[in-house]
Amino acid sequence: MQEKTSGIVLHNIKYSDSTSIVTIYTRRFGRAVYMVYGRGKKKSLCRPAFLQPLTLVELDVAHFPRREVQQIKDIRIATQLNNIPVNPVKNALALFLSEILFRTLIRADSDEQLFEFIEQATLSLNGCENSLANFHLVFLLKLTRYLGFEPNYDNRNFAYFDLLEGVFLLDKPLHDYFLDTKDS
């Protein structure tokens, strides 16, 4: 059935000279794999710039729930990202983050909050003028909330961080997997 949705490009692989298989995290369907025909051709509906990592797109798709590979009928840029493609540091961060998302969102269903988080992070990366040294670390730390294993910050003034339980502790744990006061 014909559907409209927005999405974020996670991965793109060339299938043949004019065909690509693109993994997109969509607002409506979660992670979905699409076959894109005519890539790079003059009359193609899909330009190569549309398939860059973390590109925000609007899609018209033929989506059938039982199919593994769906088909894109139309694709448009939702928000033009002017800085990520031309800035080598931002481009490298976008490649890294899209690869992490591609590897972690394997069986992801639709999650509106996760989609909004990724979309806002992409827009922040595009608009950021300050140092980007820790952008990926902050992104990954915030992503843990949506993946279900966010550290517990309730007692962050305690001396030790238990890496197995993900909590701050007042006393040293009995195992060796913890961070001391300075590191935590």
C-alpha cells in the first residue's frame, strides 16, 4: 500500500550500476530496507545526495509488512543539511553515527521518540559551530536511554561507578568492573 513517511538514511549499498539498497529509519515503520532504482541517472527520482548518511528525507513508499525489501516511489530532501556534507569532521561523525545506528537498530519498530532524538541530533550536528570533540560521545550516551540501558545517575556524587549494574555506589564493589572516584 502507498504510504508517506519521513526518514533518516542509515546505510546505502550499491546493488548494481543503477540500483541501491538503502536502510532508512522511518517515523512510521521504524527501520526499513528500500530498493532504489535508477540511482544516478538523469531522469531518476533519487539523486546520490539523497542517500548520504543521516540525510533527512520525505518518502512515498509502497510498504508491505511481510516484505523484507520495500520500494520507494518518491524521495525528497526534508531538511537541507548544508554543513555535514562539506565539513570533513561533521561528515566523519555522520558516517560513524549512522553506522552505529545501522548496527544497533536491527529489529527496530517505529519509535516516535527515538526518531525525534536522531532527527534533532542530526540537526544539531549540522548547525554546531563549536568544538565537536565529544559530540559522538554525548550522542551515544543519550542513545542508551532509547536502547534500554541508560546508566543510573541518581547517586552521581557517590565514589564508585559499578560498570556491571550501571549505578553509582558509596562503597567499592566486590568485583573488578568499576570506576574509581576520579574516573566516574
